[in-house]
Amino acid sequence: MNVDYDPAPRLPVSSGERTFVVVISLAFVGLIAADLAQSFSPNKLGALFVLLFWVPLLVLHELAHALAARWLGWHVSEIVIGFGRELLRFRIGETQLRLRAMPLEGYVVPSPVKIGRARLEQALIYAAGPFSQGLVLLGVVGLVSLLAAGLVLRPLRAVVQQAKAIGAGDAAGSQAIRAPVVAEFDQLSQALASMSSTLRDRNEYIRSFAANVSHEFKTPLSSIQGAVELLRDGAESMAGEQRARFLANIDADARRLTELVKRLLELARADSMAPGGESSGVEAVLREVVERGRAQGVDVALEGAVDGARAAVPPEVLDAAVWQLVSNAAQHGGPGVRVRIGTGASDGRVRIAVKDSGAGISEANRARVFDAFFTTARERGGTGMGLTITRSMLRVFGATLELSPPAGEGGAEFVVTAPRAH
């Protein structure tokens, strides 16, 4: 087959034609891309492929017409791609191929050599174009579907395995999957990993807490049981003073158990609290705490209150937290201890510092001061639950309770930091 090149007249493409093609093409591609960004689908990728490769598909369509016509023995005089100004012209054998400025449509000019089966052959010729495009698009959609399935199913299987690991209590469930490709799978995996870590921490907390509760209850119960057995076996032969001492021990241990149960209920209520948008005036709450402390003989004073500052914590919670710190300072600071409450505000948070002039907290005890049931005043009825309950209450409302690093002048300082209410 001879191929002759016949250049078209050098007519420039008008700016209007160029603008029209660019605007229409970008509009279609933009619409499909926006739709893809909202929700992924392999079919949408196929549509985007059609828009991006419209011209090659159009050429394929018309060439399929021409090849089908030549295969059936027809004469093809002309193949035209596009409309508008003619840019290029080829001659392939007896067929003229014309390329025009706006490749949005095309046509083929075939003519039969024999008239006998012209209608049937004409139908076959014109069916060849969409048939060839359909085959190409089917292949592309299949390829895109396989690619999408690989990209989607691999992280999906990984997320399923992660969920199974969490269900089985495996530590691997707390590790997010790597390179999930799809952002939603990454977010889901991160959420599962966070949930797994939270559940493991909570489970460890419950296990440790149950062991501590068992220990705290076992000691007074054993003491009560021993005293009861001694009284039952030898109450008649005991001196009155000895019998009274055993009864006093039973009463003290029973009171301790009652206090432990009360504190456990307070801790349960603190863990079940939910923020309700309440706020409290910091200065008003602190002044009430100062007045209550002075009424009980505590040397406590408020220094440097922030005028008008409000904390995004209910008044009763803030009051209970600060009062717990003042009470602890009075109980553990020793005789003549002074307690000072200072406030500040920065970066959208309110800071309340409760500092005493006592002997301070030893380095060994600093690491355990927030542990449940840890106390150095057990003989005075301490349960070691006060700071644990206070921290749990504040955590619900986005507030924190921390022990400040030791300062050279001695004493201990606890700091409550709460979100500032607007």
C-alpha cells in the first residue's frame, strides 16, 4: 500500500476554536475528577479515561470503520477526523485522511464495489467503530478494576486482620497498617489502633485496680475476722480493756471499709461523668475554698486571681478538685503549714496552683502520688483515692492535674490546668 503525504493549507487555528476545545475538555475532565474525589469508583475512572483519550478513541473508531470497509471489499475514499479548519492531510493508498482543528467527531466515506449485500455490509462497517471502542474500553475498565481491587482489597484485608487481632487480644492490633493508599482505610486503621491501645490500657488499669482493691479490702477484713475469732473463742476470759481494744479495732476497720466503698463510688461517678457545657468563675470558686479552709483552721490564702476568668469545668468539680488539694496539704504538710493558691491564664487555658510550705514529697513517692490506694497517712484514715478521683473528674472536662517539679524552697505544688470558657 502506498502512503503519500499531502500537506494541508497552512491556515492558522482561530483563537475561538482553540478556546472552545480547551474549555470543553477541561470542563468534562474537571467534573469527572470532582466526582471521583467525592466517591471512588472504577467506572468513574473509565469515564475519565474516555475523556482524556477522546482523540485516540475517535481515531480508532473511524479507522475501525475504514478497516471493516476495506475487509469487506469496499472502496474508502476519505477518512475525516474533527471539523473546522483543516490542519493536515495524508493519502494512504486510495484513501484520503484529513485531520481538522476540532477533533470532536469524524466520519468515513466508503462506497461498495458490489451492490448485492450493501445494506448488511454497511451495517457491519458502522458497527465496527463502536465495537472496537467497546473492546478497548472494556479492557481499560477491567484493568482499572483489577488495579482498584488490588489497591482497595489489600488494605481492606489488612484492616480485617487488624480487627481480628484486636478481638483476640493480640498486641498487633494496636499497630496501624502500612501504606494503605486509600485515605479512609488509613483513618479507619488509625482509629482501630487507637481503640486497641485504649482498650489495652483500660484493661491493664482494671486489672491493676482490681488487685489494689482486693489488697485494700483484704487487710481490714482479715483484721476483723481475726478479732472476731479471738472474741468468740475467749471473750469471757478476756479483760475488759483487751475486749474493748479488739472491738475498737473492728470498728476502725469497718469504718475504713465504709470509707473505701464511698471513695470507690466517687471514682465510679467521676469516670461516668460527661461534659455538659458548664463553666465556673475561677475566683468565686477559689474564694469559697479559702473561706471553708480558714473555717477549719487551715492557713490558706488566694494570691493573684485572674479577674473574670472562667474555666470550662462545672463549679462543683473545680471546687472538689481544689479542696482536695488544700485538704491534702493541711493533712500532710505538718503543723503550721501554709497553703497558697495562685492563678494564671494563657493560650486559652486557666492555671490554678496550690502550693504548701510543708516538708514536700520524697522522690520515691512523687512517682506514685497519683496511684490509686497509695497513701502515707493510712493510720490517719487515708485511702489513697483522693488524687485519683480528682484527676478522673478533671480529665472528663479536658482539664489536667499535675505535680510540679520540686523547688528549692521545699513544699509541694499541684497544678490544675483547665480549658478557658468563653
